[in-house]
Amino acid sequence: MNLNLNKRQKIIISAVLLTIGLLSTQLVDFNLRFKFIAGLFVATYILSIWALWEGLNLTKAVVLMILPTFFTVALASFYFLLPVRWLTRLPIASVFGLMFYLLLLAQNVFNVASLRTIPLYRAASTASFLFTLLSAFFLFNVIYAFNLLFFWNGVAVFLISYPLILQVLWSIQMEDKVSAAIFVQSFIISIVLGELALAFSFWPIPNTIWPLIISSSMYVLLGLTTQVLKSRVNGRVVWEYLTIGTLVLIIGFLTTSWTG
């Protein structure tokens, strides 16, 4: 498993290989691209396990791999919505490689921090939270692009949100097993997001605003929940989250065109 490589070298190799895999999706027939995305999902899990192997247990082998795999699938799926130009796709693939490298570094901090206290935990928590929101935004964008029935929009948002939220809540305490409270809290927040997705499916808003509203709702709900669990919530924190949520909602109202 080690091949005489240190952990940072393995993380770099994993990021490079997945960047090449992302670019390869543009070299195959369109009908095979979904299979390539599934292949990237599996490859991301295997490479992430390999890169973070030391210190992993069964729980971390599942929970810590949620964000890397979802982030890769999110970028790979969103990749197809971009203009078919290498001038656009090459820089984005390069950015993906850098971001995936940083993401694995953050997951490695959680892997180590569950065994002993390290000073980088707070920075890793912030990075993980941002990557979670980015993954959700890209995946919600893809969902809305499919023009699904409103019911399926809600179901899809719920199914995507649940594991993403669960891994964020788990990272607060990083217990050996995921507690029942985390399962329930993740379920409740995901249900609310699914209902919001269902409701906003009736709004004639631009393609980019719908995922922005849903991912911003995730930011508010998940952000407030994590602050409560960390015992850091106060009036100022609540107003900060609610202000951002209100601003996004106002943008949604202003961009709504009921006349078509």
C-alpha cells in the first residue's frame, strides 16, 4: 500500500490521476461518459483510501471518503455543462486537481485529529465545510439541468444532502461510530432541504439561482447546527447566517420572472 511513498506524495499522485481521469471523460463517446463518472467515483474512493490509509478504521473509511467521492462526481457531472472548449475545460481540470489535493489534506487532518489533537483541525473544518457546499451546489445544478419533475428534485436533493451533511456533523466529535443523533440530525436537515427543493421547483428562476438557493439553505441550516453542537452559537452568529440566507432569497425574488 505504501510503495515507499509518504502521505503527501500519495495525495499528490491521487490528485494528478483523478485530474487525468476527469479530462479523459471528454475523449469518449457521450453515451459512455456516465460510465466514466461511475468509474471516477470508484477510482476516487480507492485512491483516497490508499492516500489516507494510515490511521483509518471502518467508520473513517466510509465517512471520510464521502466528501472526496462526492466532490469528484460533482465536478465531473458539472463538467459536461461547460462549453465544449479545451480553453475552458483545461483550467477547470487544473483547478480541480489543486482543490482535490487540498481536500485530501483536510480529510487527512480529520484522520489524524481523531487520534490526537492537532492545531490544523479548525482550518480543516472550514475547508471541509466549503467543499461540502461546493459539491452540493454543483450537484444541485446538475439536478436542475435535467428538468426533472418537482417530486424527483426533492428526492434527489435529499439523497445528495444526507451523506454530505452526515460527514460534516461527524467531523465535530469524530467518534469511532456514527451516533444515532448524527443520523437523525442529518435526516432532518436533508428533509428540509428536499422540501425546499420541491417548493422552489415551481419558481420560474434561472438555472443558476435554484441551486444557489438550495445550497445557501444548506449553508444556513448546517452552519447553525454545527455552531450549536460546538456550543458557539450566539445572537451575532445567528444573525450572520440568517442575513446571508435572506440576501440569497432576495436575489431569488428579484430574478424570478413570472411572465416568462
